[in-house]
Amino acid sequence: MIRADLHMHTIFSPDSSISPKTLVEQLVLHPSIKAAAVTDHDCVDGIKTTIQLASAYPDIVIIPGVEITTPKGDILILGAKVLPPKPWDVESIIDFAQDNNCVSIAAHPFRELGLGESAPESGVDAIEVLNGKSSFSANKQAYELAKSAKLPGVAGSDAHNPSELYSVYTQINASLNLDDILAAIKKGLVSVYSSSKSISF
């Protein structure tokens, strides 16, 4: 069983101030969260550096990923070290994730740039039901949508500055192995929490 923050941004996103070094240092120091997904906006340039920095610590894992902007809403792709080919629409992003054994997640569906009610029919593997920057009501809507669609619900801080890192997490029934983590998310072996208490909707 591991705890992972599945959505965060580094300085390779234009709106983030988190360096890969800070991300790794805070992950190492965190008492229970030991996995983190680097999901910069439409960019994978920060992944290699972050993974290299983390390689010195055997008890943590960096999940490569990206947050892709599509005309209908943002989609997280976990497991991706390269960008999908353009043009970026929902269908092609989902196809890319499936073809490359990645996990596709509807990011903050009921906030700006979210897929909204269309998330389940888009073909995503999971829905972000607890986003650290979304309102309680938006997260609750996402939770209800995932529940009704029988899709896994995951959590990510969506951190853009160091103080936001690891505010929420996904508990995953997996080892600290990337393939295990991705497979467990797809199987729905997940639950979501804030860093201080359980979330109940």
C-alpha cells in the first residue's frame, strides 16, 4: 500500500514555482507520501531531471506524466515520458494513453478547463475526484460522477508552489513500482484523502 500525489507542476510549467529539487526533497521528508506524479502543462521536460534526483532515494518513486490541454478539457496521462502527437483532442489523447500502457485521468472535471459531465464517455481510465485547488463542491461533483460511472477516483494536489505539495493523496494498493501503480489505478484499487483527514462526501 502506498500514498501518492498524482498531480503537480514544476518550473517547467510556466505558472509553477516548484523546482524538481524541491519536489523530491519534500517527498523524501514526507512521513507517509512516497510517490509523486510530475504532470506539467503540455510539457515533459521536467521528468528526466526529477527522476534523476529521486534515483538517490530507494524509498520514493516519481511517476512520469503530463497534463494535456484539449479543446474539451484537461487530461492527465500517467506513465508518459513523451508528448502525444498533435493535434490534441480527447480521442487522440485517450488512444495515445491506451497504446502506451499509460493511465488517462480527467483532471478537475468541474473546474475551469475540466471535461465536466462528458468525462466518463471520453474513455478516461479514472477521474480526479479530489483536487487540492478545487472547491469542495467541485470535488463532490467529481466524486459523484466517478461513482455513477463506476470509474476509479483519484487525488492530486495540483500544486503550483511548494506550500501546496502533498496536500491530498491517493492511497493505492500497489508497491513502489511504476507498472504496479498504473495497473492498480486502472483496477480501481485506490482511495482518496487529504493530508490531515479522510474525505467524506
